[in-house]
Amino acid sequence: MEERVGQYWHRFITQAAQTSFPQARLELPAVKGALGVYFRAMGGDAGLTISSCSATLHNARRSWLHRLAGTGQKVELAWRDERCLYLPHSLDVLPSKTLNRDLYYWLAALASSGNHLSDDWLHTSQQTTLKTLVAFPGLAARYEQLVAAMLPLRPSLKSLSEAEKHQELTIRQALSKPGSVAAGTFFQAPRPPAPVYLWLHPSPPLAVVDLGVNEGATAGLGEVKKIAQADERRRRGERVEMPDDKPGAPFGVRHETSLFSFAEYVKLDRSAEEDEDLSDAEKIADELDQMALAQSQTSTASRIKFDLDLPSAAADDLVLSEGIRYPEWDYSKQQLQANYCQLLPMISREAKACELPEHLRKPCTALKRQFQQLAAFPRWHKGQLEGDRLDIEAYVDYWASLQQGQQPAEARLFSQKRPAARDLTTLLLADLSLSTDAWVNDEQQVIDVIRDSLFVFAESLKAAGDQFAMHGFSSCKRNHVRMHCIKNFSENYNAHIRGRIAAIKPGFYTRMGAAIRHATALLERQPEEKKLLLIVTDGKPNDLDRYEGRYGIEDTRMAIVEAKKMGLVPYCITIDSRANQYLPYLFGHQGYSWISSARQLPKKLPQLYLSLTQRLGP
Amino acid sequence: MSHHSNLNLVADDRTLKTPYYQPQGNEIALFEHAFRHQLPVLIKGPTGCGKSRFISFMAQRLNLALHTVACHDDLTAPDLVGRHLIGQQQTQWQDGPLTRAVREGGICYLDEVVEARKDTTVVIHPLTDDRRILPIDRTGETLRAPDNFMLVVSYNPGYQNLLKGLKPSTRQRFISITFDYLPADAEAQVVMQESGIDAGKAQQLVSLANALRNLKDQDIEEGASTRLLVYTATLIESGFDPVQACQAGMIEPLSDDTDTLTGLMELVHAVFD
């Protein structure tokens, strides 16, 4: 009974205290695509992704209703750092959807001029506003509308103390007339002013440095991954030591009279909790100001398949040569670090010659027929303007129309034998990292899908008579980038190559930049004129050391730019559902394809190859 | 389809008034020097940045005839040089535009030369070295180019890698000039001149075009060209609403993706009141 009353009270008071407009709520995913284009067109850094931010404490004065309800402590404001532009996950602070949408675009416009962090937030915000309004005069009307809608929603002057009133008036003046408040005006009031939605965050949380959370540690929790979080917010976190197992230790140390609040970190070892209900965990994550994360040294999963250590040389695949050194691009220093990565070409030790798997025979026969039409053997082309032989049928038609008094426009009376030669060669680079160990459906893993695709691709290209090569790559830090040679350009496709395809297995991580540079070097030595570099991947470039996030993407992009300069045509085929966040930046928006269902990969790969090569011309 | 229609022949521009051209750098002087010393010229630049306009301007200035050939994938060597036509009673030889230019003199301008096949392009090689001859196997002639003959080719380097390319042996026979979109003030001047629009609106259009060029390769393939700017300005000058004119003239031609179009329309609203 008490609980029920408590719930009613909670609902009533929260609704009474709320100052937002839920019917005018606008979510970020709805506008994210267009916002990205807008941000980049305004001059924003093209390498940033747009992501939702978490709410932060603002510590300003709250109305008594808010204090009674216990809400209104947090606010979502916008900010940016070197990787991401953070925008509120949803906006409902203004009375209409149009206004909330305009607010999103205004924040993106503000952020596009650069990352201004300074001590004088008031002055910087005004200057950024002025700069944006001068550069884009069409925004002036929108800005005025937003200010006019925003000012009535700010705390009323009657409820504030003298110092706070002065502070609030300054803010209002800075909003209505940006630039009118001089630099160096600091607030004297005890509390910060109420949050200003029209400006960027005054003190954004610093980016959490990812200390290389092991992909492998979470691979065992494959079930958990499936319950994907609907909103992937960035949350504040801190790294702490893993609690020791000694029971009873935490409570003994604390003084009994100190009451700790929710957000304080208590060293309770919760790793043994068997409760798989994660919806509660999500709610708790939302409410916590700051989450303490520790990395468990032991994996809780039962699958011991994952092993960070490299296999011993005797059990590993054969290394073909001394390591080849490749540079790597460091975007923060804007320079190429020479001889940074070591690449080891390898060949599978346990490959045994084999035949095409049973389930692929039928699709391959159909594809072979389709691809044989592309084959380069010479054919007679009729109806040409000139040629070695007279096309009798065409000549008879021509003569007949002349007799009738018609003058045919063109005299296409000849046949010419032309080899429909395709001066084209392809290198297929397959990502064989640990993420391919994931399951696509009940029977297949990603690695099985990739294996099938390689079979189908090889069969099709052999039928067409095109030159091709296939390599797989995975990496384990910068000095160990493994490049598995499945088929070289000079080798013929036969049962032996099929054996190598059958022997591929999931590797380590994805240091894509080094692999692309090696593939470029291999393709460059080929005599053909048109060179296609096909990259099949299932996720972002990442490796154990700092190769991930923006660093990994920038290095991969540099490798692709270098490949394009050599005259190669890079093209990416991915099954990563989040591909459109980073692939347009890497390959250009026409340089990649996303395959929604991984099982479709074997079917779609040859089709994509066909359309690409037709685009490349004869 | 007659093969004549594939080739744009602009026979004699001398009677037309000199077209307006805004210089970017030293290209006018360079072209004149190349003409006087009988050197061929290669012009490269993005679409709609003034390449063809420059050629017609120079043709007027140097008082030369201009023979333009729009190159495409089906263009063969006989299309350029000439072929025998089977007529009623006999076969007769018909000159191609290249041969006609060599016989009569003037500028022969091969537009988008990378679109033509490689074996077609090598036909022009003898004209580009100091011999300046055009051998015609079919008739057995060897024509010498007169002093007032000049060979000019152009292409868009952005598309070269994906589709076609010029062989190094062809590229190295030309003096090359790179064209790009003009700096903002000069481009506004061009837009004002071509469409008659006022300076304020021209500046706004140019700032919008420069914002769109930031998106090259990532969200759209190529930024807005000067030509699109002139079209849009013409629409605005004839009384059309500026935002709608930008939508039809500059945004819709660039992309088909809904998200991109929405974002770009917001940009138009940000530039125009």
C-alpha cells in the first residue's frame, strides 16, 4: 500500500515539476544523417562522428518543485572533442518540434567553427555566436526565434537573490545581443547560472581514454552483446582497481556514521552475480553520474577459445619471408611514421587440397555461366563501320534501302573480330579478425560466410578468366600483422587453393592500414591497367595498442589515399551495421557497399564485382 | 544516327562578340606563348570551372577558328581523321574535324579527351611533336599543319582514376594548365556578369557554393560548379524565389540521398534569409 502511494506521488510530482515539452520531443537519430552533412558543409571537421552525449550535472539553482521531485539536476548540452560531436540524445526544451529541430541545427552550426575551450565561457560563446551569424546571415532570423522562445523558459528574476539576478541579466543580455557583454565579466554568485541551451557546454567532460578494452574478453559474453543498447551514450567512467575477493573487507573499513550516496564507489565484488536481467542495469547506468569500471583479469565466460598470446611458431602457419616494414600515419602529429609496422606474409600450414563444398555447387554453376560471358576470347562484332569482313546481311539491307530511294545515315556494313579483353586485375583483401568468430545465425559464423564468399568469388572469376588474388589479414599489435596468402596472382586456381580457403580461421585484430599498404604494393607490380582492391570487412579498424577510434580510421584513410594515388580503385564491402558512420569518410560515399545480412555476402560479392567492373569499362 | 551528330562543330566564331572571361592566373599569357611557338596545350579542371569558356575567349582574341570535338567512348580514329562514305555511285572521302582543322588552320579542341579510347587518342600524337604532321593512311596524304593550327585538349582529373586515364606518353606531349574554381570575389564577379544579378546575392551564392565544395568526396561526388551558380543566379534574376532557385539549381543536381538533401537545404536556409 505504501509503495503504491509512493509511486503515485512520484509520478505526480515529477509531472508537476517538469518544464520540458514531451509532445515536441525530437530524437537525435531522426536528424543525425542530415545534421552530419550540414556540419561538414559549414566547415566542421570531416573526421568527427556525431554521437549522443550523457547528461551532466549543472549545479544551478532549481525550482522548489524540482527539489521536491528530485529531478532537474542534469542537463544535456552539446560539445565536441577531437573524435566526436556530442549532441543531446533528445531535445524537448522548446515548445514545438520545429524549434527543437532548429536548435539542433544551431548547435551543429556553432560547433562547426572549431573547438573553443577557454576560461571565459561567456565571452567565447558570444564570439562563436557572432562568428556563426556573420558567416551565415540566414541564421539570424532563426537565432532570434530561438532566443525569443528560450528567454521565457529561463528562471524568473523574482525567485533569485541579488547576485544571481545580476548573473541572470548578464546571460540574457549576452543571448539577445551577442558581443555586448565584455570579456572578463565573471560571475560573483554562489551557484552557476541556469544552463544555456543555445551555447556549447561550459566545461565538457574530458574524453575517457580507452585503455584498450579487450575485444576478446567480451567475445565470450556473446549472448550479452545481442542485447544491444538502444542508445549508445557516452558515459562518464573511471578506471579503478578490481576488488579483491576477501569477503567482509569493505564494511570493516568504513566508519559507521558516514552514509554514502549512490554514486560513491563501493568495493563489492559483483562479478559473480548471475542476474542476467540487464534492463535494471541499464536504468542504473542512466542514473549514475559516474561509473567505475574495472577490468577483470579472468574471463567469466566458459569459452576459452579466445587467447591473446600468439601460437608457438611450430603450431602457427608458415611465415613466408622476413617481416616487411610499412609506415603508419599519426593524425595527431600529421606525419607518416616510417617502418612502424611489421607485416608477415604467411601461408596456411594445414591446407589440404579439397573440392568445392557441397552446398555451394549449385549457386556456383549458375554464376559460372554468367561470368563466362565476360571471358576475353575474341568474338565477331557485326554492324561495324569498318572491319575485316563484309557483313552480308547488313549490306543487303543497305542496298535494298538505296534501291528504294532512301539514303541510310550510316554504312555499317562490316564485321570486325575484337578480343573483348578486360585489362583488369583484382585483389580481394578479407578481414580475418577475431570478430569473425561471432555467430551469424544458428549454423554459421561470420568466418564461414567469408569462406563461402571466397569460394564463390574465386569460382566466378576463374570462369570469367580475370586475373585475381586473395589475401586475408589480421594483426596483433604493430609488429605482427599477418597477411595470409590464399591465392597469389601468378597461381592458378585449383584444388590446392581451395584447400587454403577452407583452412582460414579467425585471427586477431584489424590493423587495416598496413594490410592495405601491402595490398597496394602487390597490385602495383601487376601489369594490367585497371586494378581493383576489394576489401571485405565486418567492423572498424582496431588493434590492441592505440590503433582504434580516430587514430585507426585516419591511418586507414591515408592508406586508401595512397592507393588511389597509385591508380588503384579501392572498394569496401562490409556487413557492419554501423558502417555509414565511418566508411563514407574512408572510401567516399560511392566507394563502399553495406550488406544488411551477412548470409547474403556470398551471393552479393560476385554481383558487386560485375557492376564495378562494368563501371570501370572495357 | 549519323556520326556527324556525335561531333559538335563550331565552325566560325569570328563574327560573334568576345565571350566574357575572368582570368585565374597567367593562363592567357601562357596560352598566347604556346600558340606563337606552336606548342599544344592540355587543360584540366573540375566540371564547369571555365575551361571551354577560356578556349572560346582565346580563339576570339587570337582571331582563330575553333573546331570543338566532344570525345566519348564510341569515338574512333576515323571519326577524328575522316572516312570513306559509300554513296550512290562511288565512294568519297569525308574529312573528320581534326583533318579539317589541320587543312584550314585554327584551334582543334578535344573536350573530355579521357572519355575516348586510348587507341583513338594516339592519332593526335604526330601533331603534337615538332613535325606537326597528320598522316592519313586511307588517302595516302601527309598533311602539314599550318602555323595558325593549335591542338588543345581538356579533361576532368577527378574522374580519371575510376573510369579512364591519359597514357603518360600522351600526357607528356602537352603544356598543362590546371583550372580550378575561382576565388570568392572573382567568382561573384563572373556570376554577376553572366546573369545580371546584384553583388549581394552573388556573394551569397558563392559562399553557398564554397560550403558545398567542403563536402566533396564524402557526402557528394563533386561540389557545385560555377555553371550551376550561373544557372541559379539566372533563375533568381528572373524573379524566382532564391531558396527554391538554389534547391533546383544547386542542391538537387548534386545528390539523390534524402538525408543529404535535407542537410543541404538547411544550409541554403542558413545562407539566405
